[in-house]
Amino acid sequence: MEERRIVTELIPVPEDGLVKYPYKEKTPVVLLLDTSGSMEGNPIDELNEGLLQFVQAIREDEVAKKSVEICVIEFGDTPRIDEENSFVLAEDFRPRKMIADGYTPMGEAIDLALSEVTSRKAFLRQRGINLFRPWIVLITDGKPTDMKIGDRKWFSTKEAIKIADRDAHCLCWAFGTSKADMNALKDLFPDRHVFGIVGADFTSVFNFVSHSMKIIARSGGKQEVDLGNPGDFRLKVEI
């Protein structure tokens, strides 16, 4: 696979203050989190708690905490990246409290996530650091306010996700609450990577992602791994 370079010997790259444990294969993970006004109250509290548990779960794994790089992109009004937590190793990641406000610029947020993944992959490869296929995980309770099904922006974003999936650029996942526009998510994302959430049970999503990251980090020379998932079946994904 493009995302995994199999070598007989890994040559450590001197740590330059930018990449810790360069001899460890990295898995960049972009958490694309809806922090629009409709998330106010219990939903945003659950989202904050789920993120904390996610980070803690990965930190407890001696391999994953040195492999998983976390980047959080919030989208409420304007998609924004917490620069201090942009592709930071799990062992160093310190989540900041998210606040619900604004609309749901999902299209712009997805475009930003794909761009960030592209940049991070190039950054790591330039330094000779091996990586697994990055993940983008979107969690929302609504529908896009910056595009509509069938318009030019919608087509552009949908095509970008399709190409990313087809070319193994990254794995894109979408999770929506009962209030989310699931038809929109199913139109944008690959069918097998769209799931509904019961209530505001964001913890179950973060548990799935942290569990998956641990499996991938310990996959050794495998090209494919079996993952548990939010449904009642199993997924097999290429890494």
C-alpha cells in the first residue's frame, strides 16, 4: 500500500524537536467535531468528555501513545484548528474545552481536514518517517450550512472524499446523532463509513477510534487489520 512502506530496517531520524519517536510509524488522526450552536448543553459536554476519554485510552497504550498524532478541527461558524494541538502525539495532547456556537460549515471543515492530512503526510515523508493511512473522523448533530446537496460546493467536497477513499489517501468516517442529516452524510461519505449515534453517546465513537488506533499501532508488518466497529459486524480495513 502507498501509506505503508515496508522496509527491512528502519533508520532512526534524529529528533529535531518537531517529530518525537521518528522510528515509530505514525497514524495521523483528524477529529472533525461539530461545535455549532445546536450542540449547546449536554451534547457539547458529552463531546468534551468523550475527547478526554479518547486521549486517556490511547495514552494507556505504550505503543499507540507514541504513534497516534491527533489534530482537532472544530466547526462552528468558522472551522478552526487548535494550533497547539495540531498533529500532537497522544502522550502530549492536552484537549481544550470546546464551546458550542454558530452554524455548521461542514464542507469547509472537510476541505480543511483533507488539506491538513495532505500536508502532514508530506511533512512526515520528507523526514523519512513511515506512516499508516491517516483517519478523518467527523461527528455532527446537524447538516451543512455552507452547501446543499447538488450544488457546486457539495459536488466538489463529495468528489474530494471519493478520491481520498479511492486513492487510499485517508480513511474518512462520519458519525451523526438522531438530529443529524444522515441522508446528507450518506451522500458525502462512503456507505460503509457512515454510522448513527444513539442520543449524544459520543463516547462510543471515541472508544471505537481509540480501540482501532491501538490495533493499528501494533499491527506490525500487516497490510490489513480487523477492527471492531459501532455496528454489529466487523470491518477489515487496509492500513
